Amino acid sequence: MNKLSKEYLAECKNALNVEQNHSLSTTDNWAHVNRELVHQDWDVLYKKLAEYVDETAVDDEAVQTLIKEHFKIACRFYIPSKEAYIGMGIFYKENEDMKKFHNSYHPEMVNYLGDAIVHYAGSHL
């Protein structure tokens, strides 16, 4: 995320906020989402992703396949724009609870995941 401008990162954070708030208000706070299943699926995904953090570039095909799965899980809530998806990675990094949660899988998970999300979004969204 370091190579993205501060202005663009702010735009991404705003997009996440706007899109999530709209989705929450139109879906009765994501009543349609099986949250238990989402958390199980993300747990499995993060355990797999943690195996790559130390030695694999975020643009690696196997890593990007996992990020594609991450995006699909996120889409169970709503389909985020490219900017909102990048904003999600920023939120993971800036929110202390989310940072602790993600880094419980690997000490550098939140940074790695954020960078992998930026690459995925730039290539696929």
C-alpha cells in the first residue's frame, strides 16, 4: 500500500465507509450473512495465507488465488468496489482489533494481506 498516494488511500477508506453503510442500511445489518460460516471460511483462508507470508510475493499465483477467495467471502456481505476493497485492507491495518485478529495468524499478516488485496484489486476489479 506504500506506493499508493495518501489521497487515493483516503478515497479508498471513504469508499469502504460509504459502501458498507449503504449495504448495512439496506440489508438489515447484513441479516442475510451466515456470520459463523464466514468466520470459519476466513479462518481456514488465513491459516493457508499465513504459510506464504515469509517467503512469497503477494503477486504469486497461489497467494492471489487465496485473495480471490477472500474477495468472494467479502462479497457475501456486499460486492465492494475496487476502492472499497482496498479500503478493507486499510481498515484491517488501522483498526486495532482487526489488526490483532489478523496478526494472530502471522505477525505480518495485516500488512501482507493489505498488499495482496491492493494487487488483486488492481488486477481484477
